[in-house]
Amino acid sequence: MANPQPDEFTKVANELMEQVPFFKFNGAQMRLILVIWRNTYGWSRKDHDFSITFLHGHTGLSESAVKRELAALIEARVLVVTKRASRTTSRRLAFNKDYDTWKIARGGEQMDSDFKVHDHVPNEEKDQVHDCVPNKAYEVHDCAPKVATIRYTIGPPDKEKDLLKKVIIKESENSFDEFWNAYPRRISKAAAQKAWKKLQKEPGFDPIKIILHTKNFAETHKMLQTQTSYIPHPSTYLNQQRFLDYDRVDPEGLLNKPAAPAARQSKFDAEKERLQMMYEEARREEDRGHPAYGDHTEQLPAFRD
């Protein structure tokens, strides 16, 4: 049995996890998808360089099976080519979250004959594929993404880039809306969107982290009962990156600070207050017809302020 894994995880949207099982992916394609998720979303990035050798080593599939099923996923628009391969670098791939654009049949639908899935690994020599050896007629090469595959043709990268751009824009809009709904003072939305787009261009931009920290920020001010007018505008909050301070609710521990003790009364003030009370009591006695304080058994000294 493996040792307990550390508390680390790959951030995949629940909606995506719910939709993927409805599509007719074969086992090899699912292995490729999981490895691509791990090496993109698992590192908080949208795309990554994937060679045939790398995918072969991380899925246990033969290189020919990797190339065949990878081409099928690209043709079906499940994967997007974001950067063409060269003789020194592998092609860069991203997972297309917009499942409505996938050309893969759902469960219960008739699959197009042009998009067959394969559960076997062919043994014929002509089907074998190798990394970056573009000399044999039947081989498909990671360094030449426009070469025809056995059953599929990889589309022009410009179209894939346009698709990826639409996917990224859609994700960004959804992330901003979630941030906006979490922020405790919703004012000047246009300025906030501008600040959000500026943040997107910074390395390490993590919308999930910003949203979670913003929820901590909102909960902190709710518990502190902060007046809304004292909460900064969302654009200011983003531009100054105040969310970095709220990895938890009430990071400064303001709610747990003991109340300031009441100021101690000096002996002089205490004696003055006691004499004042005695003086006022004596006057009330006199007004009711009782002996004046001069006739009291307990004589009062002259009061001086």
C-alpha cells in the first residue's frame, strides 16, 4: 500500500469532472487527459510542452498509441495546440474546457465513423511512430504537427489558437464574476475589471487563490462589522494586492484581542467622588426637613473642587 499522499491536489472544475464521463473516451484517451490535467492544472498553468516520449513514459502506452489517440483528441478539439513544435521543442498543448465544442460523441449517441476510438495497440511496423524522425512515409512526428496521421489530420494551429483564446476569455470572465460576487463592497465594476485584467498579465496569476482569499477578506469584515464605506473599492483591493494578506479569516487576530481595561481611578478622584456623594445626600436631607449637614453626627469638611 502506498504511503498517505501529501495534501496536494489538481484543480479541475467540478462541472468538467461531471461532464467528461458522458463522452465516449476510450481508456488510452482518458490516460492522456489525466496526465495533461496533472501537468497543466496541477501546476496552475493552462498549457505545457508535451512530447510523445514524455506521454509514453507517464501513461504506459506505446508511442504509436500515444500519437494516434493524441491526434484524435486534437482533431476532436478536446486538446488545443497552442504552440507548434520545432526540432528542439515539443508541441505545446492545452485542454479545451469548452466541452460544447468537442467533436466526441456523448453516451447514447452514434459516433461518426471518422472519429473512431481504439482500445488496441497495433503491432504492424507501419503504424509505429517515433519522436522527431521525419523520414518514413507512415510515421507521424511531434516536430511536424501538420503531417497527416493514420486516421486524423491535425488542424492548422491558427484555428486552435483562436479557440484557445475564446476558452481563456470565457474562463477569465467567469473568474472575475465569482470574485465580484464575493467582494463585500461592489462598486465601480469597470475599474475592478480593468484591475483584474492587469493582474492576469502578471506571472503566477491564480484566480482561485484570489477568490478564496477575497472570501476570507469579506468574512473578516463581516465579523468585525466594518462599515461598508471603510472597505476599499475592489479596484484598489486588486491593484494593491491586498488579497495576499488574507490566507485565512482575521489574519491579524483582531477578533481575539481583549478589550482595553478601564482607566484606574486615582485616590484623589475616588475621595472627591465620595465626598461629592455625601454632600449631595446631605442637601437632599436638608430639603426634606432633616437636620442640615452641619448638625449631622458625621460632619462634612468644606468641599473644594
